[in-house]
Amino acid sequence: QVQLVESGGGLVQAGGSLRLSCAASERTFSTYPMAWFRQSPGKEREFVAAISWSGGTTYYGDSVKGRFTISRDNAKRTVYLQMNSLKPEDTAVYYCKLGSTDWGQGTQVTVSS
């Protein structure tokens, strides 16, 4: 079973930055697209960003374009989410996803005003 472990969440003031990491146990990590989603209490899970297996193509949700950057290091089997200019509405549990079926356990991001 694939294990995905997110880290890097925490409490930050509005305007600050955080970098999330998601380390995968999957040996064929480099062949899978990866994505980040987030979910706030009472809301549906929301797409944040995705990256192709090679890292050459990226996609972003409208609410994070220009502020967040997704990247990956296939040698380390890790995907990252650099979050800048954070806003209180970015507060959520952030999940990484490998391919179409495997999810991490999530990491909490809280942005204070």
C-alpha cells in the first residue's frame, strides 16, 4: 500500500509563507502525476495544484494562481507546495494525492489575520 506523508503545515500570519512536503513510499513515484487538495470545515475538498510525472506541466486552482507553486523531486519521491502571500481563506487541511487514488493523511495550515 502506498504511503504519503505530508509535512510543513502550521500557523502563519497573513502575508507569510509555508512550504508543504509530501513524501511517497511508492517506488514508481516518478511515473505518477501528483496533486494537492485542501479542505476547510464544512466545505468540499478543493483542488489546489497538480504536476505531471516529469514536472514539466503544472496546473493551479484559480484561488491560488500566482501565489502557490508546485514542484517535485523524483529522486526523493517528494512533491512540494510553496505557498506565498497566504490569506486567512487559505486555512485548511492540505492533502497530497498520488495518481488517481492514493491520498495522504493531511497537514493543517492555519493563516491568522
